[in-house]
Amino acid sequence: MKKLAIVTGANKGLGLSVAQQLVHDNYKVILACRDITKGQQAEKFLGEETTFIELDLSDPKSIDNFSNEISQSYSGVDVLYNNAGLIYQDFNLTEEGFESMIAVNYFGAYRLTLRLLDNLRENKGRMVQVSSLSMYLARKLYLKNLHSKESFTPSSRYNLTNLYRSMFACELEKRINSEVSVAIAHPGITKSRQSRPYEVTNIRKSAFTYISTNIATGTEPVLKAIQAKDISAQKTFAPKYFGIYGKPGTMRLNRLVYNDELRKQLWDYTAEELNLDL
């Protein structure tokens, strides 16, 4: 019987690459994407062992609809790969009044994971949370004025969301007592936007273009996080050298992630903001 994996943001880049490899490894893969047209394109490209289901991580109703459909259609979930996210977005608020990168990258992953936790428990499954090298650039836990323009820059807020995603994964692992395994992975710096074989797009060059690696280098740490037997959210799977080059290894996380009190503050804040807890 095939295992079931859910990949968010699976229509392009790292998500598409991971989904393709999971199909090759005999998984049934749910492609959870916001854009219907692109989600359907990905489903057609990847073949009959994939199913596209619409998911907008900025919309709690969409998350509820998605998780309800999973529960009604499938007996359990083996892998949830929280991959989807916004990168360096200008300031924008969701309908709930949340800053968009916080809403999608962090709140969306928190909501979806907790809503699917029983499905994962049923199969003794695994949640893999994507992170980024940018988490190391976040120097402080900010919870006040998180959804205002005060002190907002696209880069600093993106850095913060990756710190929060890593802290969430570590705290979740602590709170669920091994009922579901939890891992963190980051891809380094990859040319992920170029890995959409069914749609050619113009790629803007930046300084990162000249140090980035191919999509396979970024995919392998995620696959390792999915496949490895002994895992812990205390470290992140990442390319071995500088977190950018080479085969997958593990790296320590931002030092703030290991602060129990800060993780608790973040969890309590999030649970209250979203009215959702374990």
C-alpha cells in the first residue's frame, strides 16, 4: 500500500522537486497549492499518483476545507511537508489583519499541522518543516506590533518567519511526545524558481544567483528529513558545507530556537492569536 504525503507549495521549485521524488519512491502525493491553474499543471506533469487540492495558507477557511477533505478521503497521513511560503514580500495584510509573510509562512504552517495532527498520529507519520539560512539572521523574538509597518522590512520579516517556523517545529516535538516525528530541513540557496518544467519564466538575477546550487542540492536535505530513521527537530538537515553546498548533513539551528522560555512565549502567543492549541 502506498504511503501518503502532503506537499504544500508543490506547483514549482523545491515543492515540485520533492513531490516528483516522492512519486518515484512510491508515495501517493497530495499537491496542496493556492493557485488552481498551476496546481492542475503540476498534477498533470507529475501524473496519476498525485492529486491537487486547493490550499491557501493565508485563509483559515481554506485550511479547514483542506484538512476536512484529507480526513474524509484518506485514512491517515505519513508525511506532511510544510514547504509553501512567501519570500521578501512588501507589507500587506490578510483579511484577518495579519502581516502576509507571518500569516502564510508561520501561522499557516502552525494551523495546518495542528489540524492534520490526528491524521499523522494515525499512521505514526512525520511533519517536515522547511526553514532557511535566513533564520540565522533573526536576532530577537518580536511579538509586539508584528502586524504593523513599524520596523517592517521584507528581509527582516522573512528572517523572522523562518526563525518562528524552526521554533514551532522544536516546540511541537517537545509537546507531542513522539506521537508524530518532527524534522526541519533547509535547502541552502538553490535555483528553485527555474525548476518549473511545464512553464518557462524569466528569472531575475541577484547576488544569490552566483552562489546558488541546482535544485537537486536543495531537494536532498528535505528527502533525508523525510526518510531518515532517527531524527530530531533539534537540528536542521541542510547541505553539508556552509549550509549551501554538498550532500545533506545536519546543522545547529539559530541559538534562539534552543531557549525553552522563548519557544513557550511564541507558542502561547500563536495559540491565542489563532485560537488554536493542542
